[in-house]
Amino acid sequence: MDVHDKAESIPRAPAESQVQRRRKSLVREYGEAIVIAILLALVIRTLVVQAFTIPSGSMMDTLLVGDYILVNKFLYGAEVPVVDWRVPGLRQPRQGDIIVFKYPQDEKRDFIKRIIGTPGDEVLIRGQDVYVNGQRLTEPYVKPSSPAQSHSGQAYCGYAYGCERTIVPPHSYFVMGDNRENSQDSRYWGYVRREKIKGKAFLIYWSWDGDRHWLRWWRLGKYIP
């Protein structure tokens, strides 16, 4: 009697080529997702919103050293990199807006100040009072001055701009810090050109007190008008 061995049916493992294809597909999916995320982040940073840190006290008490802010770039029309072109904005900068711009004397640095005068405005500074088009500005946001500097109508004015009636040139803006005793602004170096403005500050999303090493939780999410 012939005896025949029956071969057992053993499930075959996936072919090595199939495994490699699956791995490549998975790597490709993750790679595409990462690339898309990076591109979206770059587009948002370039055209919509950008984060900045406040390094000095020139805008106290509105903005403090260690505040992390978001700047709206599409409001005025964001600058497109490489090409000399701007996306159309929703409106022009206005008096009272807090803006981030390229420092005229070193465009690698970003400054933040408040717009005081817009194109065509007449600006005059008398002591701690600022007049625009003959009207004294009401400025509750300005940090209180020391008694020695608080009087109005002082005889001597040492600023390069604003001591006499000054007309803001076309496509330019006169800006000042809220901490007037500690601010290098248009009084010293002149005007900010429209094309140098990056955007309007609108939100404090983080605030860290470096001296005391604690979080200023009450400033988180604070809107900047």
C-alpha cells in the first residue's frame, strides 16, 4: 500500500515587495502632511498673522517686556516676499493703531509704536502734550511722566521732529511710544514709510515676567485695540 504524505497548507507571509510598498506609502503620506503643514504655516506667517516679542519698555504700560503678541498682517495688506508687491489690504493705518514696522535706521530690526500722525497731518509737541492738526490729543494710554517732565509748554524742545509744526509727508506716518520718556521714535529719527509697516498688533497671547520668573496670566488673551 502506497503511503502519500499530504502537504500541510501554510499561509504565506506578505511578499517583501508589498511590505516595502506599504512602508513607502506610509512615509509618503506623513511626508506630504508635513510639507503641507509647513507651507500653510509659512503662508499664514507671511500673509495673515505673525508673532512678535516685546523686548523693551517703550510701549509701557500698554505692552510690557516679555509680552508675546500677534500682529495682523492682512489688515493693511501683507508684503509678498521676493517680489516688490503687496496683497490689497482691508484699510489704511489709522491714528491710534499700534504697528510693527521695519526700523528706518536698521531694517533688520522690528519696532513697535503707536501711530500719532497720518499722511498730511500737522504734528506739534509741547512738553508732554501732542497736538495733531491743532487739537491736543487725549492719550489715556501714555505712561505717566515724572514730575520734572510733566509740565506743559516747556521752552526748550530737543527733538529733531515735532518741536515746530511738522507736516507728515505722503505715504508716511509719525509714530511714538506710550512710554514717552523711554522711546526712540519719530521725534528722533523721522517717519515710517507705508511700505515698511508689517501689520497691526491685536492680541497678547503669552506674557512672561523675566525678572520675577512668573507668568502674567491676567494678560493672556488680552485684546490690543
